[in-house]
Amino acid sequence: MQFDKLVKAIESFKQAGTKQSWLKDNHFTYENDYLSVIKIESSNVAGGDKVNKGKQWSIIFYPKKDFSKLQNWHKLKCYFTDSIKITNVRGATDGKCGIRLYKMSSDPTIKVVQDFLAYIFE
């Protein structure tokens, strides 16, 4: 997928106020030499519908190799700056990490997550 198309797709999930919903998809899997994705989640900050862009997406994975230096990850990081991070999963003792996308308004679709991951590792 082209960078511009992916950014446009992700930005479409930042429209309007925060949709107060919660997503946990334990059936989504994705695996390559860098990671093994085990689930997708989204969560909301407190404040209800009055909060603008108060949703966080989490792509939870077991790391295999560092991908933070990959060109396409770096390009996304430069574009989204402080609203995209790789973090440890709080409370996890088994090494899980998460790709976090902050300042979102609605839950991700499987398609946008697949496109996002495919872009990073193409």
C-alpha cells in the first residue's frame, strides 16, 4: 500500500468526536520475522462523547526482532509523531508489547490494521 493512501485511511478514523466503544479482537493474527500479533484492542479516555480524539488503538504482539529502524515504520513515526508508539504491555510478564495509535475517534477495522502492518513490513 502507498504511504499516502494508508495515512488517508488512518486519518479517516480521526473524524468527529470519540465514539465511546471498546474493541478486543483475539482472533486477529499476523506473523512475520519481526513480530507475532495476538490481538487488537481499542480503549477510550474518560470523558465520554465530549472528548475529541480520545481513543487508543493497540496492536498487541510478541516481539521477535526490532522493527523500529525499518524505513516504513520510521516514515509513519515521523508523520504521526507523538501519536504512535511501541510500548510494553502494562502488567504483562511474558514480554508482550503493543503498537499504540493515539488520538483516534473510532475503532479500527481489520482491513486498516492489515494494511498498516503490511505497509510497515513491505
